[in-house]
Amino acid sequence: MFWVKGKLILEDGTVFYGDLLNDFKATGEVVFNTGMVGYQESLTDPSYCAQILTLTYPLVGNYGIAELFMQSRKSFVAGFVIGDLCTDGSNWHYEKSLAAFLTEQKVPCLYNVDTRAITRHIRAAGTMKGIIVSEKAAKDAADALMATPIRREVVEAVTTPKAYDMECERRGAPFVVAMDFGVKQNILDSMHRKGFRLKVVPAHTTAEEVLAMNPDGVFLSNGPGDPADVPEIAAEIKKLFGKKPIFGICLGHQLIAIAMGAKTYKLKFGHRGTNQPVKDLRTGKVQISAQNHGFAVDAASLEGLPLAVTHVNVNDGTVEGMRHKELPIFSVQYHPEAAPGPDDNMYLFEEFRAMLEKGE
């Protein structure tokens, strides 16, 4: 196994030292996830595209890698920073080690790092750019890597290249067009298990093309990046309002807001983990949710729009859910499908199905 001393250099000059698993360099936005499990799901979640993912939980790799838990066709992370790297694992689904997977996927990995110190720094200073290089990397080479722009065309990098179907044997299953902005596999699997017949389409499918498929409803998926970077997608979503029922998750939620005339903004350090408390304002109940987002809908910008806030984050009060006051449109910022995380919010898929079956 390749081994050499390495370091994570943050944009503000802060340096964290560790060991490099491989000879790959990385540049990206440094973010952290506080979950204790689910490293494979996080590595293959397209929402982490162009980001250097740091895990706060210190023991990583102890149950290996299995095809069953892949959330996309590959890993899209720019880099991976962890504490203790287990070179072998124990799990009845075990197929290969995490180290082997990272090397196959060409993911730069820095381990034996105090990731909680990184997390504390980012919480205080805010999310920022960083690079992973060897400890002996020349300063001019490191400076050149730091100067490399972070990729912004991330939705294009993760969306499906062509449409495909997920049939359902359930009689009378609602037919939904799922717009793939970087959809996690477990979202599609969860919808399929809940009785939806799906056609997954590329991110830049037009409203005209969607309507020509005559779906019962439209699903807008999660995905990476700043929602303001894809105004052309928001414009197409706007054309669907009043034509078909719509359910959005994460990036899909943000794009609904933008299409309605609201604004989004970048959070200081984002919400990434499996234990984010969300309050349903309609019932007063609090559910624990899995989240992975660095942007949020600006609550003040919703004033005067036909969107009502339905869910808020208990920790910081940010918008976590919305519903149109007249049209069959609703969305959430968090991930009801989990993978990893709690299944408190699976009921949202059932709400969408009930909406379609009633013909709203």
C-alpha cells in the first residue's frame, strides 16, 4: 500500500498533517459530516461532488465496502479526510476494503488526522477551499493547486447521461418523472418500494419533454452545488407549476424556491450528518433527519410568495420544508430516504403518492 506523509492545507493557511493512502492530489471545498456510520453512502452521494469530505467519527472502514450500499455509479468526492483507517473490515456484506475502494476510485485520502480539530476550525471560520498534497510538495506546486478553481458545473457531472425506467409491479402505480440532479440510489429505491413507477431523466430535460411523457407527477432530486448556478433548470421547473404535482428534495427543494421567486444563501458550514432535528410546524412534532446541504432557502424572501414554510431546523431555525398554498407542490431540504440515517421521514413519499392518487 502506498504511504507517505501528507497534509490538508486550508485556504486561510491552516495546515493539518496526516498520512496519504495514495499518490493523488485534491482541491475542493472542505466540508464535514458528523455521522458515525455511512461512509460508503457519503462517498458515493453525488451531492459531495467537488468537495473534500471530512468525517468527524474517528474509526472509518471497519465494515468495508459492498455494492449494495452504493448511492451512485462511482465516488464523486474530490478528497477524503479521516482519522483511523481500518485496512480490513468485518461485515456479512463485505466485498472489499475501504482502502481498496478509494484507490480504485482514485479518491485522494488523508488519514491519521485529527478530523474533529478540522471540524472545529470550519465551524468557527466557515466552509472554505482546501487541498490535499504530500508533506514534501513544493510550495509553488501547492500554490498552483490552491489557485485551481473549484468545479461549478457539478450537476452536469453527476446527472444520468440518458433516461431510464424503474418499473413497478403494483397495479395502478403512479407514474413519476424523476429529474436527476445527482439523485441518491436509495431515494429511487424508496420511491419504488412505496409503489411508484419511475422514469429517471437527465437534469436538463425540458418541461415540454417532461409533459410529453404524461406523468402523474414530477420528482426533483437532490444534487450538488449552488442552486443559483443552474437558473436554466429553475426556469424549466417554473413551466411545470400548475401542470403536474411536484415533490422536491434538497437541491430540488431549493430550485422550487428559486423558480417561485425566492432566494437561497450559503450556510456558514452546512448541515451534513444523520441527526439533524426538524420540526413540522403543522403538527409540532420533531423528527430526526439525515442532511447534506451547504445552501438554504432564505425565509425572508418567501414573504409575499405562495409558499408556506412547513418544517424548520430546530438547531438554527433554517427552512427545511415548504408547501405551495394552492398548487400540489411541496418540498423538503433534508433526506427522508436516509442512507445513512433514521427513517422518521419516509412518510413524505407516502404523502406524495397519496397526492397523486387523489389526482390533486
